[in-house]
Amino acid sequence: EEEMRPWYYTWSLMCRNFPAGSDILKTTLTDTSAGVYAVAGKHNGKLTVALVNVGDEDKTVTLNFSQPMNNAQVYLYEEDQMPKNPDGFPVPVKEMQNLGNTYSTTVKAQSFILFTKLRE
């Protein structure tokens, strides 16, 4: 009967996709002053990458994967967009069959994007 708080959206995605025992992978950002932060991890062969833009400007980010990122779900949190199911839990904005080894995306100001591989 109580609506979930907005911060629950991103925290639930992080906890679900970076569970205990995850291997946190080294990430490198070429422009560290941009206000964009990234984390990547693997758990039971499943790769997850999360990006957050805490800045006031949209930023274009290019992701480089060591192996193709296929069969991925994409979750998005923006001030006016956080897709949820009827119970208030996050749902993906899209499923992508092949992100390939390189994928460019725009991370809007004050937003969060999470890419997670569904299966091998």
C-alpha cells in the first residue's frame, strides 16, 4: 500500500545484478571530469555494466567489451522515466540481441543506465 521510493529503483537493480560474490571488473573512462561513472561486474558468467551521469549535461559514452555483449536487457532511470511493473519493480526499457564489442549511448544528465547480459 506504500509506493516505493525513487532511490529504490537504482539500488534494487544494483543489488540484483551485482550480488555477493560478483567479480568487479576494471573499468576505464577516457574523460574522468565528465561526471560519468561506470562499474562492471561478472557473476556466474553474467556480465553487467552500470553507468551514472551525475553531471548537468548529457554525455555520449562508448562501451568496449572484451567479448560481444549479446542478449542484454537495458534498464534506465531518469527523473521522469523509470519503467516499473504493477508492483513497482524495475523492468527493462529494451532487450538487445547484439550490442557487439562496441556500443555507444547517450547518458542523460542525472540518469542511470544498466546493461545486463541475460544468458550465454
